[in-house]
Amino acid sequence: MNSLTYSPRLVKALPPLDVRGRALKAYGIFADPVDADTPPSPEWLRQQVASVLLEPPEPEDHPAGFVILHRGGDGDYLLVSQWFDANMLKHWVRGSAGGAAFEPLAERAVIACVWELEVLKFERDAWVKTVLARGKLDQDSLDAYLGMTFSGWV
């Protein structure tokens, strides 16, 4: 079990990914900021996300979303999110301990930790500003959404 203390963590925007017809922003969250100096390779991260997104997008799926790789104190977590039906978010959470493959969490009701929630909030605001406020998802609004990323301490 984690302790009831809070220490800020570094979030770093990573290169975007194209996975099975989806353009995904990518983020790393690092419990130890030294780990940010050696981010995962885009190809490795793409493979991990592809193991979650096994199917192509469905008709009401938007071709955009984001990924969070969290190098936590108790293991690594992979969160994959895709925009769906205008204003909803599909979300998958996987965990890995000791370098093992990412698997669904034993506690399936978990959606995110306090550090990941800050990135989710940023992405919510980015989607509202770049897509919903324009009332359409065309190439300009998609490019604006994909170009809006966050890096910093949370």
C-alpha cells in the first residue's frame, strides 16, 4: 500500500504515437525525476499501447487520444485514453511490476492516481478548447489538439 504523503512528480511530454489509426499524445510521469533522462523509445511505447488497443477504431471513436506511462514508486502503469462520441473518454489502465508485461490491474475499478489525474484534467481542457469549442473535429482542430501538450511538475 502507498503512503499517505504527497511529493510532486515530473511530467514530460513524449513524442506522439500513431497506433491502429489513432493519433495519441504521449506523456511520461516519473516518481524519480532521474528516470526522465532516459524516456522509453517511441517504438517500445507504441508496442505497449498496441497491446491494449487491439481493434481499429469503432465508428463513434475519434482518431485522437493520449497515453500516460507512469514510472511510479511501486511499479509502472500505462493509461490509454481515446476520445469517443464527441465528449466522452474511453480509458484503459494497465500495470507492470519488475519489468513484466503490462496487465489489467487486479483492482479494475481504479482509473488513475493523483498525478495522472492532473494530466487527465489538462487533456480534458485541451479537448474542450480545441475541438468542442469549435464544434467540429476537422484537421485544423485535430492538429490544434495534438499540438497542445503539458510538461512540468504535478
